[in-house]
Amino acid sequence: MDCLSGAAMAVSDELVDSIYGVVNLFLAGKCPMGLGEYGANAPLTPLVKPGGGIRPIADGTVWRCLVLKVGAVMVGPSLGSYFDGLQFGVGVSAGGEAILYAVIRLIEDRGSDVGLSLLLYYGEHTLWSSQGVQQGDPLGPLLFALVLQPLVCKIRDAFDVCLQAWYLDDGTIIGDTLVVGKVLQLIMEDGPCLGLHLNVEKTEVFWPTEDPRSRLVGVFPPDIARPLHGVKLLGGPTSSDPVFSGELMMQRVIKTIGLMDKVSQLDDPHCELLLLRACTGVSKLYFALRNCPPGIFEAA
């Protein structure tokens, strides 16, 4: 057993050294070009979006994923100061929750201020699989955030707002209504040169006390969504209306129960356990429990 164990350790060390060398070769840009189509390709898995359409998920080779993850880990920590507390989709643990908490706090403190508006921008655009970053690419979020950052910094330097926070291409802007309208105009004008095109159908303007100025011609696009009672921000309720938040939480509970029922039909205990632990069991509700007042979640 000792001999076998020693041999196994020797093979293991040699394997790790080989992997280390290959990864460094890729990161140094010294991989032979002929291997590119084998090591850097990524088969696409089409998933149906909730509202229709196809979401192509890139599932790359082991080498591609390993190299990109190592690259992301290496450069990620050094970019914290560059993103300057504006981009929460890269290198920030629970970044979505941080944005949600900040917005909820602002609504609690200043929800009756008639001069404010909250702008939600949910990015959505179609790219050929040979263009841009790919969903499922370990380095994709970082690369996308780097492209977006100049526009985010331009908004920061040009306008005085209460809050500007981004989770990749999901932007949240809170400030004086007329200023927020100008921010949106800047995004529409400067975004295309970065490959970012505003989808007005996925953009919403909301504040618990609506500012009449938001209805003035030219402040916001005429077809922009204007929810009355609240919005769903990064998966959590943003509202001063307990009925709105309660209904959103009830929908989440019902959906979770439905998913658990589906899992039980797989007749595969191992897969059922993995799914329940990862995404379809009570873990599905943890996010809601952390981001919704207990009194609202209790009924659901």
C-alpha cells in the first residue's frame, strides 16, 4: 500500500506540474495558434428565456474554463479600486444584495420625496456566438464590466445622483428626476459605441411618490415602463407597499414548491439531492429571506 500510495503521489505531482505549465502557456499567449479551435471553442447550449427567446450558454472545454478562471482570480483583486464601488457584478460577494439593501434604505428614508426617481436598466442584446463575451464564460463578467466602466465613470463625473450601482449590465440610478432622465439619455447616446444598446422595454422608472416632472415630454421615453407599486430589483422587492412585496414573495414560494415537485419525479436520488441542495430546495428561498422584511415573508 505504501508503494502504491507513493507512486500515486508522484503521478499526482507530475500531473499538477503539467497542468500548471499548460495554463501558464495559455496565459502568456504562447499557445500554438493551431490549438485555438480545440482549446478555446465553446459549444452553445440553448435555454429558453422566461419571456421567450433563446439564451445561448457557452460550455467551454476543461482547458478553456480552467485558464479563464485562473486569469479571473489573478486579476480580479487588483480591479477593486478601478470599479470604485460602482460595479457590483465582479469581485463583490453578494453584490446584488448590496445594491438591493441600498435602494431599500433610500426608499425607507426618502420615499416621500416627490423630486426623486429610480431608474432600472436591464441590459439585453443579441450577439453572434463569435462576438463579445459569452454567457457561461468564467472571464465574461470581468471583460464586460471593463467595457462598461468608462460609461459608468462618465455618469459619475457628469451627474450628481443619490445612487449609481451596476450588477454587470443591470443598472440602478436614483436621483433628481430631471437628472436621472439626462443619465438615461447619455446611456442611449454613448452606449452604442461600446456595443451597448438600451432596451426601453426592460427599463423602468419608479418612486413611491411619483414626480409629475417624470411625465414631461422628453424627460423619459414615452414607452418606458412605469410601475405604480414597486419593482423587482435583482430578484428582491423594492417597494413601500407591503402588498406588492408580499405578492412577490408568495410567487417565489409557489415557484419553489413547484420545482421541488418536479425534482421528485426524476426518480434519481443523486440528481434530486444535487438539485435540492443547489437551486430548487429551501436554498431557493434563502435569498428572499435575507432581502425581505420578516413580517412580509411570514405569510408566504
